[in-house]
Amino acid sequence: MKDDLDQEKTDESALHVMDGVDAPPALNPDLTFRSRVKIRRRPDAAALIDGVRRGDRVLLSQAITLIESERPEDRETAAQVLEAVMPEAGRSLRIGITGVPGVGKSTFIESFGLHLVEGGHKLAVLAVDPSSERSHGSILGDKTRMELLSRERNAYIRPTASGATLGGVARHTRETILLVEAAGFDRILIETVGVGQSEVIVHSMVDFFMLLSLPGAGDELQGMKRGIMEMADGIVITKADGDNIPRAKIAAADLNRALHLFPAREDGWTVPVRLTSAMTGEGLVELASLLEGYTEQMTEKGFFADRRRRQALFWMQQAIDEHLKQDFERTVAARREEIAGHVESGAINPFEAAERLIELYHEELRSRISNSDNA
């Protein structure tokens, strides 16, 4: 009786579950779920090399991801790709762009980039986003900020997190430059974080170093680092439109007076100050002509090639430093936390701790050499 009452309640319930439809039989009963999952594999070195040379954007992006990888097994493949494409690299004009936050770097780059593309150039933008000191994450929103430019067939935007690299430039930006050059891009814009860090790293990888400034730069000029202005090959005042035009002209006059106080450059180039507006397009034609004139003048005098040679040596030293740093960190990892604990407790001072870790590293190197000789 109780079972009959329970059944009646179940039948009257609005929550009664109807029987479903039977699942159709598998076309291949031997096919398992795992075998149906398509596993995407990274192309091998040969495919990446061919893709980069053909200008295939998907394979170019995969090649850049490969050289950015921290996995030891990826480094050998990355080295193969870079070595193979080196003959096709080096045929672009590399332009570094820096400036304080709020100067409008992304807006300027999109406007100027569109002008370059319309002029028949293939443009690559390597936009470096600042990484969080806490989470080490990055927004990587440059494609969003450069919506119009990202739609252009002859433009390629690669946002990269800056990590902890000095100057706000991603650690593998140099290798990325070589890849995009091999892919046929003849104008490369490198946007830096621009937060007051040393800009020496930026200067070491570009042919033209462009400093962006705001109208009304009187107060800004006082706080602007002399070193950055001395490295600049050109200064561009942004947002020079509407009511800002009078202030922009005053800023240009102030900057020109400051530049005249610097000693003459060895290459004979006089650093110009130009007014531009990303909103109206004013000054962009003159800026493009300025870059062409700079390249021609520096090439004729031999300074262009000389700068590239000095940069190559700098890159070599940077690669050595980075390799040694990584090898050191891997070698002392087992003891580092222990010694760091002694520093935190005050048992030893930081300098003694550093000496101990370095000595541990030297011992490991001597052991490697001894094992190599015995082998």
C-alpha cells in the first residue's frame, strides 16, 4: 500500500524525470574517446623554417613561441630555426619607441604603422607589456588597443610580457626581430614599457631610437633622464592637435634648446624634434621621410653597418650573461633555499651567502671538467 502511494506521488510530481533517448551506436565500436581527441603537435624545425621564410603568420607565431620557451628541450630546436633563417634576417629598419606612460605610445604606433603600411611597407610591431611584480602576469592587450592596425594584412603585432628584463624588453625580443625579418617584414617597431628603467637594452637592438614626449614638457624636461635624451635619434611630441598645439610648440623649443647643450654626435646626426598627432595624422608623412633620410645618411657614412656590428657583439655578451645566470641558478638550486634561510634569520650576511653559492657553483664546474677529462 505504501509503495502504491509513493508511486502516485512520483507520478504527480512536477520533478518527475522522463526516460531519455538511447544513445546511437558508435560507427566504430573499437574507437575509444582518447583516440578521438586530436592532439595538436608543434611543427618540427624544418616546417617552422619553411613557414617563416614563406611569411606564414601561424608558423611565425609558433616559431616565436618556441624561442620564448623556457623548456630545455625546446632550446635546441629554437637554435636550429634561428641559424637557418639568419641569412634572410637583417634587412629591415628597426625602430625603438619609448616614452613615459600616458604619452600615447600604442595610439601613435597604430597611426604611424597604418601610414607605413599604406606606403607599401610590411610592418611588425613587437609590443612589450609590463609584467606584474606579484603575479608575473601581463594583460597583453596591444592587439585590442591597435584594432585597426591588427586588421592589416601587411602588419603583424606580437604582444609579449616583459618579465623581469631590464628596460622592459622581453628576453627574446632580439631573436623575435630576426624571425620577423626573415618572414619579410621590412619595418619593425619595438614598443617598450617606458617606466623609467634603463633604456640601454632598447638602444642595443634598434637602428633608430625614438623618444615620445607630451606637449607642455617644461616640467617633464626637468625630470627626463639625460641619458635617454642622449641616446635618442629623434624626439616626437605626441598629441599636437587642437588646444595642445601652442603647448607642443613651446615643448619643441624647450627640447631643442636642451639638445643643443649636448656634445655633437660622432656620426654627425642632429637629433630632430617633430610634432605629430595620431588623431589628425599631422606630422606622420614628415616623420616617415625623416626615417628614410636618417637611414640613407647613416648608410652612406658607414655608421649604420657599424652600429649593427657593435649591437651584435653586445647581443653575444648578453646571451653569455643570460646562459651563465641560468646555469648558476640550476646548479645551486638545491642549496639556495637553505642558505637563503640563514640570511633571513641573520645567521650570515647576504654577501657571505653569495660567496658560498658562487663557491658551490665553482665546485660543480670543476667536477664537470674532471668528469669530462676522465671520459
